[in-house]
Amino acid sequence: MPRPFIPIIVLIFMILIAGGVTAQTVPNPKLSESDLGAARTEASVAGGAESELTYAARIDAVEQGKFDSLIVIYAKPGKSGKDYFGLVVREGKQYKLSLDKSGLALKSGDRFLRIGLRHEAGKAPLLRLMGATTEPGKTGEWQRNVDFQFNGSEFALISQSTVPLPK
């Protein structure tokens, strides 16, 4: 290979590495660059310097068809791996997705899998966070479902459940 191409290859390699470092842990290829930048900023502001953007998406979390909400899931180091936090940014306001007073979106020790959204007639959509967990006394990995719904002032915790993950 001729020597003039080596600096170009090194430059391309460095750009690829730099782009991968700041991306989401769970990629969302449909997210625009501006929303990705906003999600990185929100995760950094809410979680501090040690936060890591896990997932972000533009969704219609309040009213079906109005994609005016940016969901941001980020992780911070915890006692047993990563702890996951979530928030919905809408009209310049942050709404935390909290499982309890600790502020976590999933229980400590869970691993984030994905989100889901279910629309119901006459109600705000149901926003579901899904994480993988091990249940005490049970074998294998389980999926923890944590459901939130916008009530006009916050994304309130509606329910939580666990189901076995396929092997």
C-alpha cells in the first residue's frame, strides 16, 4: 500500500472510534442527529459526568400522533453494575421516570433492554421500560416491565411485573 494512503486510513479509523464512543449503548438508527445531541446533553445534565447515554427515542408519549417527547435512558455506575435512569423531555421540561424514591427507572442490578408504547383510546399512552433481571428463588433471566403514564403533571408509575425471558 502506498504511503500517502496510511494517514487517510488512520484519520478514517479515528473518526469511526470517536463516533462510536459518544453513541447510544442500545442503538436507535431512526433517531435524528439533533435529537441524539439533545439526548446526550440531557443525560449529561441529569446524570453528571459519569452518566452514559443508553437509549433515546422521539415518541408520542402524551398524545397519539404528536411526537413531541424525547425519551432519554442513561446509566451510571452502581453497586451491582449499571443503574438506569430515565426521563422524558417535552416542551423544555424534564419528567423523570422513577420506580421509587431512589430515582431509578429500573431496579438496581437490572439491565436495560428496550421501551414500548401502547396507545389506549381516551388516555395518555402507556410507556413501558423493559429490563433483564434475575429473580431470587427463580431460575434464568426474567424481563421486568415498568409502566408509566402521563397524568398531566408527571409520568406516574402505573404498574410493574416480571415475565420469564425465552432461553
